Amino acid sequence: MRPVSSVPFLRRPWRLLAEVSALLVAVVVAFPLYWMVLGAFKPAGEIESSEPRPWTLAPSLDSFRRVFEQNEFGRYFLNSLVVAGTVVIVSALIAFLAATAVTRFRFRFRTTLLIMFLVAQMVPVEALTIPLFFLMRDFGQLNTLGSLILPHIAFSLPFAIWMLRGFVKAVPEALEEAAYMDGASRSRFLWQILFPLVFPGLVATSVFSFISAWNDFLFAKSFIISDTSQSTLPMALLVFYKPDEPDWGGVMAASTVMTIPVLVFFVLVQRRLVSGLGGAVKD
Amino acid sequence: MTPGTPTGSVGADRVRLPVVRGWSRPRGGSRKISTAPRPCRRSRGRSQKAPWLYLAPALVVLGGLLVYPVYQLGLISLFQYTQAQVSGGEPTTFQGFGNYAELFSDSQFWQVLLATVVFAAGCVVSTLGVGCALAVLLTRVRAVPRLALMLAALGAWATPAITGSTVWLFLFDPDFGPVNRVLGLGDHSWTYGRLSAFFLVLLEVVWCSFPFVMVTVYAGIRAVPAEVLEAAALDGASQWRIWRSVLAPMLRPILVVVTIQSVIWDFKVFTQIYVMTNGGGIAGQNLVLNVYAYQKAFASSQYSLGSAIGVVMLVILLAVTLVYLRLLRRQGEEL
């Protein structure tokens, strides 16, 4: 795997052309994000101007102030964090156990189970909003954060298990045998040897459950119907976005606030994510 | 214990290194070790129960929050279930396939189904095209442009669907957006026309989903031995020919995965349509199945019709999954 393996037989002007187009594409791809942050910092007069300029000479925090002064925005932010955090931790633990079971053991129905996990990933989550709504209502979970946490744990599990398989498989069986030889119990091996070794994979896998929970818009809209104190960030964002007369400064500021945690998470696990995807795809 | 099996800490030391370094290393390092005869662990008395113990939490959660709702979805779609039954306390009546009959005789349903298929196909083709082209481009450039493109793509990937939707709307805003200024379109509204609204949503969907394809395919290309490509180039193959006759066949497993994933994601697009066309566009012109089901259920309280649409989606996606499993099996993948 040489990093520039295919460059040598590309002649110079072509490589230059390729590099210029790569940079151009990068600019185009990054532009919406730049425009979002720019819009968040533009003063009110500039953002609602018919001559939009790609810079601002008078950055202001007005839009952010509006966002944070909006009813309980901090609370929404916290709610989102609680939901995403709980989903990430709980689903990672459950997925770890399940992935261990399907990779370290041979048992009846193992293949069937794996296929079921694959099929479960295809289930359109949105279609299940209707039965889940009734389920949450019957258990008195409507208008609680639990109604957001529980379905997201369930929906992120199949993919997490599927992806973690590769990470668990990569831990040599000999290590397990050695641990048992040294008298370790099964649970000791599981938590003190296997868990730390698989942990990087768990982090990479968590990105997906984090994103699905953090970005969730449908469940928040459907299950949190009357108690707005239990609402999450996407709903707060929509407060600024009224189709007829959107407060663009507010929308961009709220979007920025909502995007940054995901970006940070992504950048932190970027490397693991790429190799993790490679592993999940290859297996 | 058989003599060939590494024992104790020696074995642990020997195998530790690749594990800590990562899982992207070529498989086989661990396999060499485990070719030694399997020790007695498999036949321990408890080991038949242990996997189920580990699986129990996952099975409980999935059973309660995935399998049971799917069952309920099917059930609701067979009953008369509207506001009167939900809050009015009226008894639910069994409809058989009445809801489906009603759905299938509704011309709007067929229109939405067609729109969904065409829209998803457009998204998949564009996403794969852009993703593969950029993955190839990435292999042709040096570190700095590659890093720039990677970072930009990761940014687009990480952007939540809802913020991506609002930002793209803002970019194409008739009054304050930069796109109309640059293109000199005046106050042309992109969300007014059916096709242009779908096109705008497609742009956003491609923007946030091509990075997955690009990164995965790029990783796949990097794993192709350089000698193979050099040999093809020496034989005088053109770039296109190399892609078509060498890279594409070698990347087939990866291409299958990203294609199927894209089909599934793009068939289920919800947030983008809901936010960007304000719940399905003017007079529902931009509805896709997912949003249609939601609107039927929660906006007009026809829960059973909404569920029937959900079942139709489920069946279509299951068919896609079956194709996927077929393809995987033909490649001789072991699950």
C-alpha cells in the first residue's frame, strides 16, 4: 500500500489538473458549511441583503444571542446531549456483548441471527413511527426523553453489531485461550481483556448511533407533542425556520451550534472510522 | 493442551502487537495462530448457553422496539384506525386488505411511489458517480489536495440532515441566497416547481451522502496492489480502461455494499424532503413514500393508511435486501 501508488504514470500537467480540480471540489463541498458559519456571524442587515457577499466586515454575535435567549435553548441542547449520550453508551455495551456472541461462539441459529441483523438495518425507521407512537403512549412514555432514547438504541443496534464483528474478530482467539489457561473467568476475559481491545472499534461504531440520535427529527416531532421542555435541538432550530419568513441569521446560528458537536466527534474518530468502515465492508 | 497452541503470556505478547495497532491490517496474522487444533473451550458445558446470555439484551431490545412494532405496523394496516379509534374510544374494526385496496386505487399513491423510485434512483446514481469519481481523483493527487478534499467531505458527512437542509435552502433562497445571484436567476424560487424542488433536495442528499461512497471506495482502491495497476498501464491501457477492466471488478464487493446502502438510504429520505419542501411541497407535489406515510398518519390521522404505506416500503426494502444477500452469497462471503 504505497500512498502515491498510481501517481507515477500520470504525467505532470495532468496531475496538476487533477490537483486543481480536487481543490476546487473541496471548496465547493465545504462552501455550504462556510456559508452556514458566515451566516451565523453576519449582522442582521447583511444577511437579509439582496447582494450577499461571501465575507463580512462586521461579524456579530447577535444571531447566537437570539438563539441562546430563545426559550430554553440550553435545555434543548442538554436534552439532545442526554439522548445521544445515553444511546451511545447503552447501545455500545449491548452491541459489544452481542458482537462477542456471534463472533466468538458457534451455536445454532448463528447465521440466521446474523442475517436478521442485516435485515433489521433495512427496516425503514420512519415507517415504524406509527406503531412506536402507540407503544410509547401505552407505556406512558410520550413527552419523555425515554421515548427518544429507546427507539434509537434499538435502531442503532443492528448496524453497530454488524460493524463491531470485525473488531471483535480481529482479537486473536489465542489470547482468549491464554486468558483461560491463566485462570481468568469468562466475564473477566470479556471486560478486562476483550473490552479494552475492542474499545477503539466501539468508539468508531458510536459515531453512527450518536449521529442518528443527535440528528433525530422525526421522533422528536412525533413523540414530544405537548411538553416542549423535553424537546431536542432539531425542534429548536425549526422555531427559527418558518417557511414564509425564516429568520436566516437564527437558523444559521442554531445550525452551527448543532453541527459543531458532530464535527468534533467526527474529526476525533475519523481515522478509526475509515479503517472501521473498510473492515465492516470487507467482512 | 496441544503443543502447537501458544500458551500463557508468551502467546499474548506475540499477538498483542497487531491488535493494538489496528484492525486494518491484512487478515491472516491471527489465523496463522488459530490453525492449531482448537482447544477444549468449545465443549465446555456452559458455552452453549453463554452466547445466548450475551445476546439477551440485544434480543430483548430489538424484539420489543423493532420486531414488535413491525408486527404492530402490519396489524394496524389491517384495521380501521383513525382519530375516532385512537382518542374517541370507538372500537377498531377489522378491514382485511381494505386499506390496501383503498391505497392502491388512489392515483396519488402511484404517483408518490413513482416519484420515490425515480428520486431514489437519481440520488443513488449521482451519489455513486460523484463518490467514485472523487475516489479515483483522490488517488491521483498528492497529500495536500487529498487532505483538503477529505476534510471537506467529512464536514459534509457529519452535517446533520436538518441543518444541511436549512443551509441548502438558504443557499438557494430566492431573495437572499448567493446561488441565484451568481447564476443571475433573479428571484427564481427553486422550491416552487416540482422538478426543481426535487433537484434541490437531490443536491443536498448527494452532498451529504457521497462522502461515505468516496471514503469507502478510496479505501478499496488503495488496497489494490500497485503492481496490477502498473502492469495495466504498461500494457497501454487507458485510464478509463483501467477503471473498467481492472479496478471495477476488483472493487466489486465494495461497490455492491455502497450501492445497496445508498439504495436503502435514498429510498428512505425523510428529513430533507420534509424540511426543504415544507412537508411534501405545494399540494404534495414533492411527497416521497416516507413523508406520505407520515402525513397520512399524523397530519390526517389515517393511521391505518399510513401503516399500509409503511408495509409497502418495508416489502420493497426487503426485496432489495434479498438481492443484497444473494450478491453477498455469490461472492462466497462467510457471515
